[in-house]
Amino acid sequence: MLLGLRTAIYPVADLAAAKNWYAALLGIPPYFDQPFFVGFSVGGFELGLLPGGTASPHGSQALWGVENAEAAFARLLAHGATALEAVTEVGEGIKVAAVLDPFGNRLGIIENPHFNPAAVR
């Protein structure tokens, strides 16, 4: 039934500020940029920004893949995110962490040496 991560949507009150923050963090402009939704293509998946929403660290909890959890966590903090869950190894070399973006959303990361990009459909 579920085919894997396609889109993680983050509600934001200030769409322009969120778009600029994520563009700076990701180093790319959005591929879809409309007043009702902004989408970034990240490794074949979509990180979406939805205006007029209420951000919360208790909402959706997508985990975005990273090569190095410690380095990615530090980069997020350097871009103004706030630590929510420090980098933790959860077994078999898998490391997870989470921050709050400047708009109040939980942004989770995962370093998973077992992830097989060829299995993405």
C-alpha cells in the first residue's frame, strides 16, 4: 500500500521566509513556487512548504536521509534551527536526530547505511 516517502509537508506562517531558509539550507531553489505551496526536490523526494499553517514539533515526522548525521545536525544548527533530539545511534549503524526549523516544525534526519536508493520507486 505505502510506496515510500514522496513528500513531507511543513506548515509555515511566513512562506517567503521559510522558502528563503530552506533554499539556503539545501543550496537549491524550489522547483515549484506558488503562493499556495512551495516544493523543493531533495534526492528525488519533495519537501513542501504550506502557507497559513500552524507549525508544531508533534506533527508529521518525516526523516530525511543524510550521509553524516553529525555534520548535517551541525549545519542545521548553523542555519538557525534549534536542537530537538541530538544525534543518536539507534542500532546497526543507523543514526537519527531532529531539530525545530525557525518556523516551529520538526525536521528529522537519518543516516542509514542500509538504505538502498535503487529500491526507491
